[in-house]
Amino acid sequence: MSGAQALIRKRLADEGAKSAAFFRGLTPEQFAQQVYTTGPQWRVRDVLAHFVSAERTFIYYGRDILQGGGGAPDDFVIDEFNLTQMAEYLEANTDQLIAQFEAARADTLAFVDRLSDADLQRVGRHPWFGRVPIEYMSKLIYRHNMLHERDVRRALEARQPVPHVDAQPQA
């Protein structure tokens, strides 16, 4: 395993475990807290569902790139995707969502374990950051979750929603 691959794997494993532990420690009232003042106005539970959906989608497009595909299609619209994907998780309780997050992270770790150095450099389209190497996309998984989790913590601490500030794509 290359140094880059080992670092990505470690960060994915560590941050995934931290996220699962964080969500396991929340009360039903905290899961109901609205997180964002703008956009879909997700609650904490919705952010966790988003983690599952986004991670599963990464694996889908990562595999596509490895098989010679382009990754996310040019007409992929993140807000529309998030809106349609959230419906899949409406029936799941929080324990089920945490288990689904852990399973998705395990799939991501298995995906990263199979990557070669050449695979890490393969370029495909990420729906927000455009054409980037799989190495970059893999790092975005844990960074994406860290940003949302930071916002969840702020909303819980303030007991009110916070503005959603997107990380800006590379110029």
C-alpha cells in the first residue's frame, strides 16, 4: 500500500469511527435539531442520511472511473440528487442510519484497499469539484463529512440552525 493510499485509508477509518461515535451519542431531540438556515434545511438525522447517500454514490462513480467511465455525468445536479436520495432514508431509524453509514464506510475502505498508485491518479468527474483524480475524491469523502459534522455541532451548541457555507470548487 502506497503512502498516499495508507493515509487516505487511515483518515477514512478514523473519521468514520469518530462520526459513528458522535451520532451514537446523540439524543432523539438532538437528531431533530435543524442544522441549516438555507438550502434543504436539513435536521441532524438528514445530515447522517446524506453521509450514507453521498458515500454510496462516491463508490458507484469511483468504480465507474476505474472501469474507464467518466464519473458523475455532466448534468449531475447536487441539490436535485440530494433531494431525491433523501426519500430513500425516511423510514430508517437513527440506529439503522448509523449502521448504514458504517457499512458504506466499510465499502469505501475496501474500495481504497484495492486501488493501485495508478488508480489513485485516474481522473473522473466529481459533481462539485469537476475533473479530479480518485485520490482527491477519496480525501473529499472524509473532508465533506467533517464540514457537515462541524455544522451539526455548531447547530447543536447554539440550539438553532446555522448558515450552510459550501466549500468552493477549485478555480
